[in-house]
Amino acid sequence: MTDLSAPSLATGRTVLSELVADRAEAWDLAGVLPEELLRDLGSRGLLCAQVPQTYGGLGLDSAANGELTAHTGALCSSLRSVQTSQGMAAWTVSRLGDAAQRRDHLGALTSGELAAVAFSEPEAGSDLSAMTTRIRRDGEDLVVDGTKKWITAARYADRLVVFGRFEDAADGDDDAREETAAVVVVPRTAPGVRVDVIPDPLGCRAAGHAHVTLDSVRLGPDALLGGGAYSLPMLVTTALTYGRLSVAWGCVGILRACLRAAADHASSRKQFGQPLAAHQLVAGHLADLLVAERNATRACEHASRLWDTRQPDLATAAVLAKHVGATGAAAGSSLAVQILASAGTVDGHVVARAHRDAKLMEIIEGSNEISRLLLAEHALAMTR
């Protein structure tokens, strides 16, 4: 395979820097991203850069896509959240869809259309096994009923990648039906779809979080990715592994933005006749920030290497990267606010945004507590 990662990554960084520039603060305060920007970035392949060139993508490997994601995260976590959503949708289609579905959906996602992935529900957050959304056959059609909560980018999405339990009338085994799951791609404009935007979330304010209601939504059979009949844990792991690694790289970006802002402030701001950085306690905060950024970067690099070489430990490595990145970003952004003091508390400021956004990273795609449980299970398995 021809390695196009380096030039594509460099170009992508340049485009993102030019189009975002200093606008992230205004987007955060307004709580919305310009839709024309999202469609422009999507049509350039920058929202799902691992999609192969065959389908209009950049064909980046995980490592290069991760660095692109970190760059986006350093500029604007809300935009990075949309990037993660688009990438998760594309990966799910790539992994589960047939040839025709890949041509249709991946081609659309690299031509300016936007997508959101619908997992969580009122009673199924960390425990996705409690998912109650139903996808059932009705003759040749499919009918979808359910409520999805806190769906990133749903405000902007043209296509909703919806996970649910699958009821196939051809399967007479009630227990089998209960355990079988499926994924459908639902047009935002389909009758029965309602998207309610969540106002003023704590973090990633402009990421387009919304609740989605699916009321007897009728779809054609080609909406069902790969024909359905998958195990729910397999489906969840498939999509969440991409999402966790993308969020982890985004946390690297948050830490890099905080480190840059804190170092700039500490070297230019004087107290007691010398720069803040000359005070040992402040220097210690800077050192801790650097350690958090390097730890998160190395964890992400390791997980991306496993992705690119298709290693079996990938799922655990993605959990580890996400946990190290999220906890590091939350602690690091707090240190950055401490260093900048009042200057870092202005609503919309890069450090203030990072502090709010990083807290959200400790919750999404598996909370800190869930990550620790999964890592503990891995530790126990290693001793058996």
C-alpha cells in the first residue's frame, strides 16, 4: 500500500488550522458549529480520514489519523467530537456493511454529508446491554422504535447510525431474538425521526449533542448493515474501539493546547519581579502537564500501532489510551487554569474550554469507572 499518510496529514493540519483559526471561542459561546464548515471538511475527507481513497477518503492509517485528530482537538474539541462521530459511523459501515452499503454511505460521508452514531439510551448509558431500541422486520421493510440520548453531532447529521436489538420474524427462538442486535442507517428526514438539541451542555458545547426519538420509523431492507443478526457485545466493541481511540487522541490535543497556553503565560507573566515559570511550584505544574501529554501520546501511539497491525490486544489498548488521555486531560486542564489564574477562567478561553471539555471526556465512550473495570478484568486475565 502506498504511504500517503505524511502529505495527507500535513495538508489536513494546514486546512484545519486555516479554517478554524481563532473561531473556536465564538463557536463555543454560541453553542454551534457552522454547518458549511462541517460539510466542507467532510467533502475534503477530513472528518473520517481513515476511509480508503476508493470511497473518496484520505486512506490514512490509525497513527496518522490520530495525529490529525489531536490537531483538531487542540483547536476545537467540539469539532473534534463531530470528527469522532463521523469516523465512528464510517468505521461501522466499513466493518459491517456490504459492498453496496460501503459505496453508498462512505461515498456520502466523504462528499459533505454528516453522520451521528446512536448508542446510549435513558436506561442504557454505561450498561449498553440494557439497550431497548428495537429493529424489526415487517414484510420487506424494517421498523425502528426507540429513544437515544446524548447523541454527539445528531444536530448536524444527515444519517443516523442506530444500534438496537434485532427482531427477525424468521427466527422463532425468543431467546435468540433477545440476544441478537443490528445496526441500521436512518435518514434524518425519515418520518418518525425527531432530534431535540440539548441546550448548553457542560463541555463540547458546539458538538451538536441531541436526543433522538425513533417512532415507528420505516426503512427499506438495504438500511440494515450486513443483514443484521450480530451479537450486541460485538457490535458495541466494534464501534466503541474506534470511538475510544479517537477520543484519546482528542485528549492529546486538549493537553497540547493547555501546555502551550500555560507555558506561554508562565514565561511572559511576571510576579515578584520574575516570570511565573521561575517559581518552582508553577514550574512543577508545567512539568506535570508535560508528563500528562507525553503519557497520553504514547498510549495513543501504542493503540494505533496495534490497530494498524491488527493485533488482538487492540480493544484493551484503546480503553487504556482513552483512560490515560481523559484523566490526564482533566487533571492537566485544571493545572492550566491554575497557572493562568483569572486569565484562564474567561468563558470561551482555550483553557476554560479545555477544562469543561476534558471533564466530558471522562464520561463519554466509557466512563473512568467503566475503563478501570475493563482494565482490571484484563489484569486478572493476564494472571490466569
